[in-house]
Amino acid sequence: MKHFFSALACCCCLCLLSCSENEKNTAKCDPSRPVVFTDFSPKEGSVRTRLYITGDNFGNDASRIHVNVGGKEAKVIGANGKEIYCMVPKRSYDGNITVKIDGDNGETITDFTFEDEFTYHAKQTVGTLIRKVDENGNSSWIEGPFEKAAIASGDWMVMGHPKYGKKAYLGSWHDGLYVLDMETETLSKLFGNMHSKMESFTFTSEGDTLLIPDDNGKGEGNERPTVYYALRSEGFRKHRVYCYGPCSYSCVSHPDDHTLFFTSWKEGGVWKKDGTYDATNGKWIPKLCFKLSTLVQVDGSNLHLVMHPSGKYMYIVGEKVSAILRSDYDFDKKEFTTPRVIAGHLSQNGYADGVGESARLDAIFQGVFVKNREYEEAGKEDVYDFYATEKWNCCVRKVTPEGVVTTYAGRSNITADGKHYGYVDGDLRKEARFNQSTGIGYDEDTETFYVGEVENHSVRYITTE
């Protein structure tokens, strides 16, 4: 009985302490007294840095305190009247720190901005969006939430037009097209394999039409469909023939005049739809603009085309090409001209960062143009860098308009096990590894890359935090 009363007394004390603590934690900022801001620390850091703001009369109700760091809302974790504890949000590039405290009716009691600025250190990391494999490292397509979804291969990726929501479209040669909805975080199938082989796909500049090249098995001639189109208004479900010609692996639609260009296997040809008038049947047929064989000895190649946002030129890459080629657009003739090497060497593959032909590449598969803010501020004519997946070197390369090639992500810790490939998330160059990186897309709003992989059966992301 004695022990019972002792325990009861302890419980009562704990209850009283708890009530006292609750009252303390909900103490308000006193509007009759000034709110004083003394300092903040630390003065610099990256995302998720613990930030402490000192002063007086803050109140203890964290829900009434709003901290903005570098133009981004920071999560306020706690306050004790004299100190506010919060976390630095990602991409807080602008270093201003502003604190607002609400009153009983939601009115602003104080709105204060520190004179000193917080120095934000951007941190880039590689993570995994979708990956699910069995004990043997194999996978198949599974639709559903990202955490439960799986992909067989991430061969080709295109970001949808932003006015239709945040979506990435992922395709593989024999499995059709899938949609990654970044807002609902779900993977769903758009359509299955409907043609001989879909190696790539693209949208028109407005995003309302999907263009699908087809490896129709015919090396020459204009009897078979080579490019199909599908309309967003029909849910991309119905495919119609857009062009007849030899087998095709990639196509682009010019952003200004919508002229269609596609590649074919024989001698690495690049064709223009409706480029030649056939008087015998009164129809327009494709015109051969140029072929890779004029630059290097090649019987055939499945080239991939990447249009520059300005429409002034396009890059030409491919699994069997060890260089990045640039073809300029003739706006009068509405044709692309014979290309030249921007980076890499047409007769020598390998791995080496460098400038122009001193760089060594091995199977640049796909790429995206990304606007560089520093180029804009400097008033450069071309403000886009080119980020490209490299299948056999298992990395993402960055190429400037001048042809300077650097490794952006992947191939980390080679000295540890002698391997440049694998599956590792983390720091771009100190930890991250890819395995046959092929598809790539870029979300300009969130500054996030998405990378599809063949051997890892995954969709990875590269983000600035």
C-alpha cells in the first residue's frame, strides 16, 4: 500500500509538470513588448542545416512563427521565447532571412529581415525514384505508386509540356510507353507495343502531338510507315501514319515551322519529310538531307536527334557514334545541313573529359538542353548546356556550347573496386554510380534530372538541394 501511494504521488507530480510544460509551450508573443532579434547562426550551410535565431519575446508557439530563408519557407521546429529553431530549406539561393510572428487573430505582430545574409551552399545528389528488382537483379513493369512500381528498362525519356502537368514519359523498345506522374507519384501505362520497334519518341513544341518513329525493318524505300503520330486530345491512344519511308529510330519536329526530320539505318541517314516531289504519283516523299557515312566509314547507324530550343541547330548522337555532332538549320530551305563534330572523335571511342575532339565518348544515347543562368547574365548568344546519358561509360556528361566536356554524375570510386558502373546513390562524383544510363529528362521548375537505366532497371534523379 505504501508503494501504491508513492507511485500515485509520482503520477500526480508528472501530471502537474506536464500541464505546466504544456502551458509553457503555448506561451504567446506579448504584443505589448517589442520583439527583439539579436542574431542567427550558423551563417552558412546547405539544405537541412539547423538554423537558430536568437532574441526575445518570440513566444513558444511554433505554429505562429514563419521563417523564410532565401525566398523559401523554412520548417520551424520549435521556439522557447528567446530562440527559434528551424531547418534551412533546399535551394535557398537568396540569403535573406525574414521572420514573421502572428497574433491571436492571424495578424502579423512583427515582420523582421536580418541585415546579414545566410550563405547557401547548394548540394547536388543522385537518388532513386523507382527501382524494384528480384534476388537476381531482374525486374518487370509494375504500375502503381512510385514506392511499389517497377520498370524493366528506361531506354528513352521525354518530359511532357508543363501546361499539362508534371509528367515524364518513359519508353523501351518492346514494352510501349509509360507515364511517370510527378504530382501523384504514380507510374501508369499509356500504351503497349504497337509497332515493329519504338526506339525513341518526341512531342511537338506545343506538346499536343506525340511523334513515334518506327523500325519497320526496311532499309530503303517509301512503302512502309516510318513515323506515326498520336494526339493528346485522343489520349494518345490512336496512332496514325505521319510519314512513309525507310526504318526510323529518332525524329524531331522543328519548333517554328514544324518540319519533320527522322533518321534511318542505311549509312546513318537523316531525312526530311515531304522533301521531294514525286511527279509519277503526285506525292511528296522524304528527302535525304545528309548521311553519316560522308564523315566516317559506317554501313548503318541508329542515330538519335536532339533539337535545340531555339531551333537553330540540333545535336546528333547514337549508340554507334563516338562523338556529338551539330547540324545547323537553314531557315530558308527548311533543312538541316551536313553536321560537324562538337565533341568527341568519330573514329575513337573511350572515356576522357576534354575540349572538342580531345574528349572521348562511348555511346551518347540521349540528351537535353538546360538553360545556364550564368550564360544569361553574361549575355551569351547560346545560353544552354547539353546534358547527355552515356550508355557504356555509365555516366551523365555535360557539354558547353563551345564543346567543353565534363563528367557531371557517375563513375565514382573507381579505385575502390576497379568498376565504373553499379548502383549507388549519393554525391554526384564521390559516390554515385549508374549502369547503362540511357534515358534522360529535365524539370526546369524543380531543377531535377531524371535518368532511366537499362541494367539497374530504375529511374534515378539528380537534384540540387
